[in-house]
Amino acid sequence: MKVWELAGKFGLENLQLAEAPEPVPGHGQVKLRMLAASINYRDLVVVEGNYGKAIRPPVVPMSDGVGEVVALGPGVSRLKPGDRVSPPSSRTGSAASHATASCSCTVPGAPRRTAPCAKPWSSTSDRLSRCRTT
């Protein structure tokens, strides 16, 4: 799968498109095909390395996003493949083609349309560079 990743060190200049193994949902999780990600101030702080010691490279940034359920882990009955959900924003990893999320924390019912200004996840680097502070 494709991911935007900070592999070695922080900084927008170190954000690179990379290949990673597709995630496998564990108990109570769903696997999502990520459809969109939004940029918040927290995302910029993570990329710049100013979020504290909790997050260290390698890391796939972006916390908010919308995905379509493509696989269910054991114990999941509330969602089904094809459902659109928003995973919890307390995690990172929305700047990837696929991600896993806890079923109990996902918010179902994301609309089947995108805002006119939305761009595909592959343009994350461009959007982050426009949000960079001076």
C-alpha cells in the first residue's frame, strides 16, 4: 500500500511517499480503504516533530480522515464492508491508502460525496506545505 511517511526524521522536507505492508484488522478492528484526510494543526505539529515524545519516526501522519470498510476483524458486528466511517482522530495514519481502526471508536455514516475542494490523499505533501508556519 502507499503511505506518506516520515521515515528517519521530522520535517516537511522528510515526508516521502513509500510502500508499506497492508494492515490486518485485529479483534474489534476494521480495515479501511482511506478516501480522504484533512489537515489539522495537530498534523502539522506532528510532521514538524513538536508533538512531544509520544510520536517518533517512522510515522504516517494525519489524524482525521474518512475510509470505506473493506475487511472486518474478529468480533466486529456493528459495521460491514462498504460502510463509510471516520476513524478516531486520536491516532495517526490517515495519510495512507489503507488503515485499521477500532470498531468501537469509528463514527459510521460518512457521506458518499466529497467536498468540491477535497483532493486525493496523494496530495497530502502539497497540502501540508501550504499549511506550514513560518
